Amino acid sequence: MPNHKSLRIGIVCPYGWDAPGGVQNHIRDLAEYLIAHGHTVSVLTPAVDEEALPAYVVCAGKPIAIPYNGAVARVLFGPIAFARVRQWISQGNFDLLHLHEPAIPSLSLLACWAAEGPMVGTFHAVAKRQRAIFAIGPILEPVIEKLSVRIAVSESARLTLTEHLETDAIVIPNGIYGEKFRNGLAREEWSGKTVGFIGRFEEPRKGLSVLLDALPIVARSVPDIRVLVAGPGESEDVIKGVDPQLRNRISFLGRISDEEKADFLSSVSLYVAPNTGGESFGIILAEAMAAGAAVVASDIPAFAALLGNGKYGALFESENATDLAQKMIELLRDDTKRSELALVGQEHAKIFDWDNVAEQIFSVYEMAMVGSGPVRLASETRSWSRLLNREGDDL
């Protein structure tokens, strides 16, 4: 990020910092990249454990859980949170605000209400219309119009934005520290005819059940196959549904660190993403490709786009365990084909390196600041305050 003026940037995370997810990880990586390149960054977020936060992160209060997009979102909303947002803006002297997911009831929406000046909004979600989130559409539209520029992390996310709020966005993908994954070390315990899966496997939309349904078919052709599952969750209920003769082929590793993830993805023969929906990008696919794993993914729109419709990774029909098994067998039994796919994917993954992605985001920042002064508190917020107080105390 050469020759850019140093900025004071306020970034708002709508989800609880303590429960890592794709949005939180994206914000963390972006903030740390900007700081490393000379910018001053403050991130406002809900959090449970304030003492565990990095120095650049400010806690706005404890989040509460709401159902959203097939999962649970931990958000913070209401008059007390609104007051904290206003205080953070007032004290920040920001040149620009970067608000993530400003269309859901959490801190980014509150910041959009509270502020005037250069504001960039990033939209991550792919979602069908949901009463809990989009019932407030009539009050969202004038707020979203306050954004100087809108970013969507994928074409799927952009289409969700146009459908729900009838507005458009620039598509800029999520970023990865590609070098970290390219330098991952293959570990013997994770190598061989191994298939990797990372995610909150208890969430049905993550699709682990599809992978486990494919296992008996694959095991007949690849008898030494092993499935390695990393991520939080209780494995007992999952393993009950697996043929007892195949249970020793599945290992649950629990949550792994970022360093372990790079080694994990560099070790496995295949990385399988059997997600059934609700994904707007698929950062784990970019990470797996960067680490040199051959990727097999369901053909949901976001994954198909990221993998070039099958050019950079194999696609199978979503929720079709038989089709997944066929794709896995083809690659596990053909070392040359698997290696060629992995090499093509690794080269493609370089477009997601933070050096490339951050430059695109910073260009949007500069666009947003043209002809505008610094961020300031909005001169009129009484109508929002009345709405928040009518809705009751913090969510």
C-alpha cells in the first residue's frame, strides 16, 4: 500500500469478537494490515471478555444472540449501545468510518445513524428475506443511502443487497495472508489419503452430514481414507450416525489455531467444503488453495464463483453425497490430477492476498473522502433515539 496518506479509520464490527467468524476475521486482518502500513485504526465491537481484546479494539458492550441466516448472530443494539457508538465517534477524530453489515440491527447500523461524513459499508451476507432482519427495511433505506460507497464481498452478496435494499455495490473479495498458508508445514499425522473439513460442524448448513454420507461410498474405493474435522462442536451426536466400522476413519480435532490451520491445509490431500447455503464468499476455500490443497466444494453460487465454475477446484451438486463421493474418488485415486488441480488453485488464490485486496479497499476509501470533511456526529439523531427507546432496552 505505497504512497498513501496516513488516515484515522474507524471500523465497526457488528458481531461478538469472542466468537470468531468470517466477518470478525476479515475485520481483524484488515485492521492489522492497515496498522502495519501506517494508519491509525480503531475497531468498535460487541465483546464478552473486554480484557482479551487487542489494543486497537474497543468494546461497546456484551452481545446477545439472535437467529440469522441459518446460524446464530451475536449482536448489540439499543439506546445504551447507541450512546456508546456516539461516544466512540466523538472521541475518534476519524477521517473515515468502515461499517460492516450495516443492514442488520447491530453497531454498524447505529454508527450509520449516528455519524455524518465519509462512510464505507461492506456487505458480507447472502440471505433470503428474513422477518427478523429485514422487517426494518423502511428505516434501513435512508440509512444505507448515507453510505458514501458500498462494498460487497462477492457477486452473491451484491445480489442480496440489490434484492433487499435496491442498491448496488462494488465487489471486492475478502483477503487472506496467502504467504502464511503457502508456508504451512505438512504434518505426518494429517497427511496421506486425508480429507479436511473446518467449521462449526453442528450447523446443518456447513454440510458435514453430506461429507459423512459420502464416506461409505468413498471408503469402498479408497480404503485408507481418513476424514479430519476441525472446529468447535460436540462430536458425540455426529458420530452416532456413522457406520460403526467407519468411525475410526473420522477424527475430531476441536478448534485449531491459525498457525495449525495453515499446517492442516498444507497436509490434507483434499479440502472438502460441503456447505448447503448461506455463504457469501468462502474464505476457507481461498486459504485451502493458498496452502496447496486440492479443493472440492458444493456448487452453491458463492463457491462456484470463487472456484471459477470448476477451473480452480472441483464442484459437486449441493447436498448430493453420491456426486461428492465420485469427485473425491476421482481425485484421491489420481495423484497427478489432484496435484494439477492444487497447483492451479494455489496460483489463483494469489488474487486474494491482502496486498491486492487492501489496495482495492483503500481506493474505495479515497473515493469516499472526495469532497468531504472528517467524520462527525450527525446533527439530528432524535428520531433514531426515539425509535430505539420505543423498541426497548438493548437487544
